[in-house]
Amino acid sequence: MSETIIPRESEDYRNTKENFEKLLCNISGNIPANDYRSTRSKLFWGNEEIEDRWDEAERISVILRKMKGEIAYPNEKVKSMSKMLAYLGLVESLGSTLMDITLLLLIANGLDVHTRRGVLRHVTKLDQLKDVDTRVKLRILKTEGFKIFGKLFKVEYRNIVAHLKFTIGENGQITQKVNNQPINIDKAIADFWFAVDVVSNALQDAGFLRFTSVRENERK
């Protein structure tokens, strides 16, 4: 049996926290008015949309974690289907939120991210990131050093579930329709929760809440 890795003791956590600390430090403190960061930093600090998304992500995380071991299924086939649909819901809600918050932090640090809906536009708001393809988001995050998101969001599995390109045997075994290869959804879900803990802990420990909260007094 493999040893369980504690998120805060992992190399993934150390690297992710270090990256967050650099980004947060770069747009904090006194920034000269003529510095690009003076305008860019306003996209992040005191942004109520970010705080609302973060609070919602935390709420969803608590609910979904409680559900993990509390559901009884009539058979293994139904149980496997539930896991596949659960994975889709996890990555599209909690996973997407953590990706978008990290991307907006990168944008606040000077990274240009574009969306094309009629015309080419610079992304400056969280809700605009919904128009950026997930593969593009992941490529940007990995390029910028946030490789942990490769564990959090497996695009191949997401697409397989979303388009029902899988079959489930009576024993609960899940396979891809296109090549009959097995899908280890338990590992995908375990990787997801590990990555969620790494990213959320690293963000908080790097000072994300301390700097961004526009409702700091309400937290005390």
C-alpha cells in the first residue's frame, strides 16, 4: 500500500506556495502610479467577485467532501456512474474556480490572456475566463509553473464524461468507448482532492485572504 502524501508536506505544495508568494508580493505594497502593476493590481486586490467565488468554492468543497462516503448505491454499476458524474461536477465547479482565480492573479501580474467572442479581447474579469478554452487555461498555468493543475483537471476524463464516451460493466469497471482502455476514476478523484488541498492551502498560506479580503472584519 502506497504511503499517503499530506498536501502541506508535498513538493507540489512548496512549489505552488512559492509561486503564489511571488505573484502576491509583486502586486502588493506601494506601486508607482506609472508602473503597469498599479492598474493591473486593481484587478485582484479588493475584488469582490474573487472573494465571492472563493467563498462559494469553500462552501461547495465542504458539502462535496461530506458526500464522499455517505451514499449507498444499489449496485456497482450505479456507483461507478455516480463517480463519473461527480468528477465532472467537481472539475467544472471547484476546479474551474481555483484555475480562474490563479489565472486572474497571473493577469494582475502582467500576463496577457485573450478571449475571442466576435473580437479579440484582453481578459480583465473572472467571468470573462469562461470564454477561454480549458486546454488553453491549463497550458498557461503549467507554463507559469503551476503544474499542480494537471492533477486537478484531467481534460481527457472531463470530455469523456461530458460526452458519455465510456461504458460501465456490471462489476462497475469503467472503460473508454474509443479504445476500451480502463478509466481509473477513483485515482482521478483522489488526485483532484489532493490538488484542491494543495492549491487552496498554498493560496491561503501565501497571504491570499489577508490581502484580497474586502470583508476582513466579517472574517474576525
